[in-house]
Amino acid sequence: MLKGAIKHYPWLAKFLMLIGLFILSESLFSLIGLYLAELLVPASHILDNIGSINSGLALEPDTPMVHALEVYQFCTSLGRFGLLTFAFLWLIGESAGSFLQLRKSPSLQQLIWVFPLMISAAVVIGAVNEWNQGLTLPETLSGLEKQMRQMEEQAKGMTDAFLGTTTIGGLLINIFLIGIVAAVTEELFFRGLVQGIFHRWTGKAHAGIWIAAFLFSFIHMQFYGFFPRLLLGALLGYICYWSGSLWTAMAGHFINNTAAVILYFLVSNGSVEQDPTETGTWVQALVFLPVLAIFIWQFRRHGARLDDGV
């Protein structure tokens, strides 16, 4: 009975409704994730320790607590991004296949070109990450900067605990959670739903792409990784727009995330020496920038579409 309930609302009202539903779903699926994690991994005692985790408790890979957090992440990713996307489309009376651009299957050539495109982009974005990490705030905001640095270190500790596994089973779980679940659900929400909303609201594809990319980066709450994530979101947005298919953006996001997961695994096992948290240099970026441009040109050539409403 709620199908199309807000179909005729203006886009501003729809977006404000989406914000409210996102906050609600974040709270709801966080609770579901915590209790499900406690049920499936009782040795973690996650309900008793969640406060300590939020306060910066050090975590070790391949422990019950990390396994419980994996269950928690699965629930929150699936709920606040995936399920919310389809529920909201139901409320605005839109077809998921059409609105999210899921009906068009990417060509084999597009899928082939998206791989080197994402790998070369990672080098360029890595240089931006190096610059972003070195940003400092004015002395008057030193307290805020200290707090943001602490949040960054806490996020890094969580990432190291998740990705620092040394087992094949742990690697496969990370590929599933980060390479597949996170990539698919985040693309559904940001490139599919949010980008689609702002494209229709403004009538401009570029506006939809960059606003969605901004929100994609902002929601991660990591200031010292904001700009590289902004560029990643924009690139995925253009991949979706140029191809006319969300599947290509999902493929690009999968490649980006899975490459990071595998690199962390190789470092943890001593197979490679390079720290995956190390960033690229501007020299590398300048070398790879024309390479990236060629891959983008090839991708667009195999996925040409009318550039209407840009």
C-alpha cells in the first residue's frame, strides 16, 4: 500500500525523506548486526565490548571479535545501502531496473577495459591520497585536527584488523564482504539511487555524479581520505553514466576493493614488502595520467551513449 506514496513529492522532499530513512536504517541494522554477531560469534562478547571498540580498542586479525564485526558489517552494508535503496524506490514508485540502470548489461569490451582503467586510476588517486594525508588545519582548529587524526588512526586500526588476515578463509571472507557486498550495495545506493536522484532533480548528469561522489566520501567520515574517495566516487559515477549501466560501476568498485584486499593479504603473509597503506607519488601519477586517459577513451568508445542533460 506504500508503493508510490511519495511519488509526487518534489525532489527536495524526497531527498530529505531519504536522509531520515538512512539514519533510521543505520540505527536499525546496527542493532540487528550487533545481536546477530553476538548470536553467531558468542566468544566475541561484542555487546559487552562495543563501547571499547568505539573508544579505540586495539583489534587483532582472525579473532572472534573481528569475526563478529564481519557479521556486523555485512548486516549494516546490506541494510542501510542495499535494502534501503529498493525500499525507497518502492516509496517513490520507480522501477529498480530502470532507475538504477540495471537493465542494460555491459558489453564484454567494457568489462575488459574497466580493469586497467581502475588499476591506473588507483595510482593517480594514490598521489591525491598522499597530498590529502599531509593536510593540516589552522592553529585555531588544532583540537579538531587532533580529533580527526585520532578517528583516522582508529579507522586504520579497524582496517588492519579486517584485512590483516593470514588465512585463505579470511581472504575469501574479505573478498566477499569488501569486494562484493560493499561494492554492490554502495553502488546501488550512491551511483544508482543518489546519483539518479540528483541527475533528475538538477537535469544535469555532472551534478548528479559529483554530488553523489561527495556524499559517498563524506559518509565515510575520514577527512584524511576525503579527496581520493571523492575522485573514486566521481570516476565510478562517470563509468556508470558513460556505459548506461550500473553493472560496470559495480565491476569497477569490485576491482578497486578486491585489489586492496589481496594486496593486504600478500603483505600480511610476507609475499610482498610494500605497505598497502603507502601512497603513490606525483611522478607516478603524472606517468599514469595519460595512460588513464587512454583507458577512459577506450572505455567510452566501447560504451558510447548520448550525452544528454549534461
